[in-house]
Amino acid sequence: MIETNEFENSPGKFKEIKGTVASLRLDSVASLGFGISRSKITEFIKSERVSLNQKFTDNISKKVNEGDEISINGKGRVVLEKVGGLTKKGRISIELKKYF
């Protein structure tokens, strides 16, 4: 389940995204944040269009931590704001901010 709220702040407009992921891998978190399938995100990562904390990477399984920023050329950026607990099904609750 994904919940979104739009806010206005000084650095720019962003949307808050809450959801769950199976793991904190780059492809999984980016898929939730950008609303793109993991297979498409994997293509972007392998073609080095995705950066983690301003460094391009081709490692789809790289671990993402709180405060990390994921950017995709032409798609914007998301910041992992909070990592919550586990759900009943063993998934990880996270909160992201997607900047436009």
C-alpha cells in the first residue's frame, strides 16, 4: 500500500511516499519511489542513469540507508527519509520524499 501527500517547501515541491519493500536494495527502493517496475529500474541502473548520493552506480543490489538520495536522469530524485519496522508479512516499511 502506498500513501502520498503533497507539500510545498522552500527547496522545491515534493511528495511524501509511504510504502513497503522486501529489502533495502537500490532497485527495490527506487522502484517504489519512482513508481517504475523493478525490471525497468534495473535497466536504468545498468546503463548508469541512476545515482546514489551523487555517484553513478551499476550495482542493483547496493544497500540504501536513511538519508540517502537516489536520482534518475530525467525522472527526479527521492530521499529515503525513514526506515520503519517490519510488517506482518516481513516487509520493511519506509518513507520517501520525491522532489520534482
